[in-house]
Amino acid sequence: MTAIACVDKNNGIGKNGNLLISIPDDMKFFREKTMDSVVIMGRKTLFSFKNKEPLKNRINIVFTLNKGLKEDYKKFDNIFFVSSDKELDEVLNNYKEKKAFLIGGETIYNNFIDKCNEALITKVNKSFDADTFFPKLEDKNFKIVSESELFYYNDIPYQFLTYKKV
């Protein structure tokens, strides 16, 4: 499993259910990496998408205790709702040929980062006012194995980092 996120200097990932910054190249990177894969998220992350709809061309797995959501999304054939690790594993077993990505939010990252062997991080070299955070990968035995050159978006530096579990 691979975690994918855009984080600020303090590992902030969001505020009030929204991303801290929307960098077009990061959005493109996210789309390219997760296309035709499985994405695992929490309910709040699902609700942050346009029209609260699942991501197209991906299998969406939403971890939630809200059983009523299944009915609200019955018109989509690419979304599953799970409320336990066992249910998550059952759905993932049906898509073993696809790569699985953790895409947020904070609770999902914290609960499943130990199942990841890779993390694709867009690191923004600026601090924002955040209320949700990504785990400190260094504390979870991850090391940077590659980093891109420095890019800029509205004078804000950022780069793409790949971490692997050691």
C-alpha cells in the first residue's frame, strides 16, 4: 500500500475539510499515480471531492461507521463502504492486481500508515494554518529514496518526495 499526500512544513494536510493549497502539478501527479488503482479514504475526504462523488477511473473505498452512505451512493459502481479492517481486506482482495493508495484524511493515514511500504509526498516549503496532519514518516521507519528538483507555485517552493519503509 502507498500513502499519497501534499503536506506543508509542519506536516499539515488540511483545514476545515479542505486542502491547504491546491498546486496544479500536485493535482496532476495525484491523478497520474492513482488512475486505475484503489484509493482508500475517510468519509470527510470523500465529501471534499467535487459534488461529493467518488474519483473516476478508480476503485474508491471509504472507511466510515455511517452505514446510511451506501444507499446514497448506490448509483456508482466504483465505491465501497467499509467499517473494519476485515471489510477493507475483503474489498482489497477483489482488486489484488491494482495498486492501493491511502489518500486521507488524518485518521486514515494514522490508522493505516503501518501497512504502507511507500509514501509519495508533495512537500510544500511553507507553513499553513492546519487542523489535520500527516504522520511523521521518520518516526514510522520511512526514509527518503528520491526527491525531485524544487518547483515553485506562486513563489511557494515545493518538491515531490518518495519515501520507502526500511
